[in-house]
Amino acid sequence: MFRNALVMIVLCIGFRADAQVIWDSLLQETNCLDREGEFSAMLATSLYSDSLLQLAEEPDSFFLCIFRHKAGTALHNMGRYEEAIAAFDRAIAACYDAPEGRNQRGIALYDRAFAEYALRRYRQSYQTVIEAEAALAPLENPDYDYLLSVYADLCFQATEMGNLTEAEKYLQKGELLYQQIKDKITEPDDGSSSKEVLFEYNYIALYAESGDEKKMLEHLSLMKQLRAQKKFNGREEYMYAVGLNHVADFYLNFHERWENAFPFEQAERFQDEAFAALDKGRYPSNYVQFTFNRSKALRKLKKNQQALKGNDYLLSIADSTDPRMPFFLAQRGLIFASAGQKEQAIQTFESMARHIHTGVEPLQADFANFAPSSTINHTDLLAGVMDEFQELFPDDEAVRRQAAAFYPLALRQFVYSLPFSSLNFKLREYYEKCLAGILASREIESGRKGISLPDLLTQIEQIENRLAWQEHLLNRNFNELKIPDSLLYQEMDLRFKIAEAKQKKASELTIFEWEEKLAKFERNLRQQYPAHADFVNHTFDLKALQARLGPQSLILRYKKAQDDFYLFAISASDIQLFEIGKKNKIEPYVSFFLNQTASLGRSRAGYRELYPMLLPMKLSLFQQLIIIPDDMLYDVPFELLMDSSQYLIESHTISYSTHLVFVHNQLNKNQEGGSGFMAFAPDYEASSSSMATRSQAYRLRGAKEEAHAICRLFQGHVYDGQYASKAQFMQAAPAAKILHLAMHADIHNEQPELSYLLFLSDSILEKMYVEELYGMNLRADLAVLSACNTGKGAPDERRGMVSLHRAFCYAGVPATVASLWTVPDQATQQIMRAFYTHLRRGLSKAKALQQAKLDYLAQTQDPHLQHPFFWAGFVLYGDAAPIASSLGGLTFLFWTGMSSLLILLILGLISFRM
């Protein structure tokens, strides 16, 4: 009471004394209330101080930010998280653009993230901590205690979301900073942990999650050394206990690495140590977690009665509103299942689903009103427990029915709680479980039985390819956003720095820092240009795609789910699902097929054997096939598959796509492309090789002749010789409608983002890396990559498949012609000329390429040169529609149409006179 009265006196006499003294006194009082846990009084003092400051003619921004931040802290400690976020936002708004203001902004952002996390807004919390790091890290003298905590928290949250590589880099950055400034900071005296202990704890948790036993145990050893050197305070002892529990959990989660009881013995030993180190009274929630893991260990040891007893005890000590309750129930259901108690397991799993459900109304029996939570790990509960349940009861109809109902729920949960626009290793594993479960159950119907095929395809497209079409739209529409060119060059420079660092094998931390700078640049771009966000909200519409398909068009969408291949056959009026088979069954046939092509083998057995595997339906009703491959099928030229004596290309027009959204591309239907044909054909050192290919850096006579011949067709421009430079490409390419690149390419199998197109010379400054192409802003309707292996790629966690042709798609080009192997120079020249000739006649891109290949076969007499190696390497990806352009003045199609109309008019007049 005395203290509150004192506060009121200070407030009343406020403006009679020196303002700085008053604010310092009030701040001191607020800090004292904070330490003593008097949060209601702390809130009142902060709000009064805020009100007084606003009465001043020139409010002190520093103190305004501080007191609003203190109000947010008080509200957070009182459990009023929404109000806390609002208070932190007011504090952030008051921060001024000076080092002290930016420092306060970073602190307020970090504390706001805790309130967001408490509300289970995990994605937002993670992004807020990233913003806090962006505010604090550039400062010359930031609040190091906060900044170091920011790095530890970024590691923690990235680990939870499965971004394990990123998590490790954040921790390394924090540890490096700590080593540089540890003499400037003092050991905590408020009961918090030292930064050394904090970092070791996070390393243990990270490596336990990623499965790196060696590193995990190394950091546990370092933590034990710290514990031996000094007496841990309560918070540090807590971290030590939880670290031990993470180690125990590692041995349970990765027990299959060993064939004996070793992992379970290790888990039990570390659990005992964890229980011994934990202050049960101070940390009851962690005691519950440790008890959960003990029961989990007993279940994995098949000690079902003991496990169930432990689970009973767990549920008796856990709060009924504990957010971990779905995990506790999932384990209980699995214990019942392991003991053969199927009905109890089914009931328990349904109870688990009810606890995940976040809707106001109770979960219906058919799950139709299921409302997902924001916890991504609930996906693994819904799908993972069904995997285990079916393994225990492989032929039980009731179990299969429950699994068929749960897998779609898992997919819905995954989509709702997905923390990123792209998949990392952990998220992809969750996604594959959902998808494989749905496809394997084969009960693809509405309601509780499953999910419809159209809905499933839509979800696949939204999950796997959102990043691709977002970047495609943003880059293609860069000019419409009125963003200065200077920012484009800034982005390109950052991307070059990333590629250069990787090429020079710089440290992983150095590469990560450049990637962070690029991410910060992109965040700032979104803030400066809000219209930037308008282009990322595209939603894929399968019905609209089917409506645009002609009656003779068929899309073959292949999908690998875990170890199985499936095929979606999509026509204008129907969707069918086919099970192709296990990967290990198909892979030998694919390898033999590709080997026969690459080695100029004469046997056609591989071409015939693969046909019924990959095309298990009648194709006679269709003329145009659009192939969307997956996994190893990206390397397969379907044109060569043989049914009887003909190649498929002889009866069907074939094109490819990476995504359904790029088939009959409607993303850019309201946007104009570039204005002309543009070719780049660099000169290299001379070579006399008659079998020159477009993968080694020597002169390509065919490439240069090819570029000029095509240019005469379209009256465009060829950059050759010294003018075919990378700098010229970067400057001129955004204006092209058709881009033709006749040059060398190099594919980097280990780091596919380091694959490049080579311009003038074998210098890093003349290499256009995939990483850089992602940042180009191209409006061309077609890019022809007349070089080797430009269609070859390698899998990537974030982007799916990385290749040169996909990089052009990301850069804004809806259609590319790319090669699947090392193409010969002279044959390529012949096919390219024919392709452009047919394209100029108005044929679709797919039909023009098909006809060019058939022309080559008809005109080539040498049987050796008729081998598919010479003519089948190039394929079309993306929008197959004809090129309608103003190339060379009025369009060829226009004049063709006018000529036809004139002929009809003349015939009409003759008929009339007769």
C-alpha cells in the first residue's frame, strides 16, 4: 500500500521536477515490482507512466517504448496474452529510428514472440523472433543478453518445426557471438541460466531430434563439465535434467539402429538421471513429460502391463487441459494395440482426435466437423499411430476403416498447421505419411471414408508447389509492382554471393549468413511493397484446369508416396487413380531403359517393358499427353516408350510439367510477355571434334548457326561472340518473349543450385548459377535451353527438384525446352531449326517439338544417327500453347488467318457469280 501511495505522489508532482528523474524513478519502481512478482501493480504503474508521457508536449520516445514494454511484460506474466501482444505492438510503434530505439524494438519483438507462442501461434512466433534478430544483430552494441537468447530461441523453434539445418546455424551464430563478447556480460543473478548452459542444452535437444548420437553425447559431456565446474542454479539444473530426457528420448526414437536391448538400456539409464536431477515441485510439467517417456520406453520393450500402469499414473497427474494430452492418449492407444486390445485402442484413438479438434462444437462421429489445431506434430499423431496400428492388425477391417478415416484428418491437420510455404525433411516425412496412408487405404470417397480424388490432387498441388508458383508470379510481374531496378540488382548480388560462397566451399555458417541477408531483403521488400503479397495468394483450381483440357488431352500425374508409385490420370471429364508399384520394382527397369539410351544400346526391350508399368491404361482415345513425373521418373523421356513396334511419340504429342498449375498456364493470362526473340550463342575455344556436345567448353559451330537461322525466322536479335556475356543476358533477357540459349551447361550433382549456364569464358563471373536464376525477373513465354542436361535435376527439401529448367520457371517463364542428357551439337541444331519453323507456322510448342523430332527421323538415313540418343533428348516443360506474338511485326498467325479469309471471300464471290 505504501509503495502504491508513493507512486501516486510521484505521478501527481511529476511535472514540477526534472522529467528525466521522474521517469527514472518510475522505471526503477516498475522493475522492482517486476522482480517481486507484483504484476498488477507493475501494470498500473506502466499504464500511468504511459498516460503521463503522452500529456507532455514532446513525449520521450525512449521511456514511452519502455513503459509500454513493461505493460506487455506484466500482462504476459498475468496470462493475458492477447493484451500483452497489443501492448508490445504499441511499444514497437513508439520505437524511434536510432540505435537505442532499434534495440528496444528488438527486445519488444522478442518478448511479443513469447506471448504468441503461449497462444500456440507457432508460425507467427517464429517469424517474430526472426524479426527481433534482424533488429538487434546489426547494432554495434545491442542488448547482448537478449540477442544471445534470440539465437537460442530460434534454434529451439526451428528444431520444433523440423528446420534442423537452420536451427544448427542459429546456435552456431549465437555461440560464436558469445565467445566474442562474453567478457562484456556478467553471469545472471536473477535465477536464469548462463548462456553457456543455454547453448549446450539447445545443442543436446537439436542433435537428439536430428539423430546425431555422437554430437548429442559430446554436448551432454560438455554440459556435465560445466556442472562439475560450478554449482548449477535452479534453472540450469532444470535444463540439465531436460537435456538428459532428450538423450533418453533419442534412444527410444532411433532404437531400430540397434538389434539388441542397448538403446532401451541407455534410455532407462538417462531417464533415471533425468528424474534425479529434476525439481519435481518446481517443474511439475516436466515431471509429467518424463513420466510419459518412461511409459513410452516400457511400451517399446513390450512390457504392456507396466506401460499401461505408467500411462494411468500419467493421466492421473496431468491436467485435463494439458496441450500434450493427445500425445498421452496416442501412447495409451498404442499400448492397448500392442496388447491385442483392438476395441480399447480404437476408442482411445478417437478420444485423441477429439482432443486435437479445436472446434466449438464437439467432434462428430464421422469427423466431418474436424477443426485442426495449430500444432504441426499432431499430424504425426493422426497418421503415425495409424501406421503402427495397421502393422499390428494388418488384415483387420475395423482397423483399416479407422485408418482410412484418420489419414485425411492428418492431411487436413498438416495443411492447416504447415509453418512454411515449402517442406523441410521433417515436414516432408509427415506429409508422406498422410499421403501414403490415404492412397494405400484406397477408400477415396467423401465423408468419414476418406477424401475425394479432386480434393486430394488439389491438396497435393497446394502443398508441394505453392513456393514454385509464388516465385514464378512475383518474378514475372516484377515490373507491374513498380519496384526499382536497383532492388533487383541488390537481390541478384546477394544470390551471386551465395553461389560464390558455395562454389568456393566457404564455411556453412558463412553461407547461412548470406542466405539470412537474402531472407531479410525479401522480408523488407514485402514490407515496402504490400502489393508484393497479392501475387502469392493464388489458389489452384482443378475443375478450371479440367475445363480447359481438350477432349483428346490426358494429364498423367505421377506421385511417389514413401515407397510406392501412384498415377493420377486426369481428363476433361474424369480422374482415375492407378497403383504403379513399389519403387524397388520399377527402378531396375528405369535404369536399364536410361542406360540403353545413354550408351547407344540397340536393344529396345527396356522401351517395351517400361510401357505397361508406367502407362497402365488405354491411350487410344487421347492425342496429347501431359506428363508430370516424380522422383526417378523425371529422367525418363516418355516419347521412347514402345507399345508394339512404335515409339509413343509417333502416335501422341507429349509435353511435361512440374506442376498441374503450369498446364495450360492461367497464372499470367492478364500479363503481357516480352516483345521479341532473343538468342545467346557464346564463342568458346575451337575444337575439331565431330561429336561435340553441349557440355564441354569448346566451340559449338552448330549452336551459333542455329541461333542465327532461328533469328532470321523471327527477326529477333542474336548476342554472339563477345556480346554473349552474362551481364548482357541479365540486362536484355527481361525484355524477351522467346529466349534461346545455345551454349554449354554444367550440372552439379551434389549441389544442384551450383549448376550453371556458361557464357563467355570459364570464369565465375560468366557462370549463371541456378541460385541466381531464381532472382531473375523474366516475362518470356518460352525459354529454349539448347544445352546439355538442362532438364536434369536433384531433389531438394525446399524446392522439390532443382534444375536449370525449373529455375527458369521460378524466374517467371511458363514454358521451357530442356535436355535430359548430353546432347550432340549437330543433331541439336537440326532439331532446333525444325522446332522453330513449326512454331512459326502456329503449331503448339508440344506439337512443334514432336514434329521436329519426326522430321529428324524421316530425314536421317544413317541408322546409327537414328538412335534416340541423337533426337529424343529435348522435352517441353510447362504451357504447351502456341506462341502468339508480335515477333517481327504483325504475327504470322494473323497473316495466315487473313490469307485464309481472303481465299474464302474470293471463292464466295465466284460461287455467287456462278
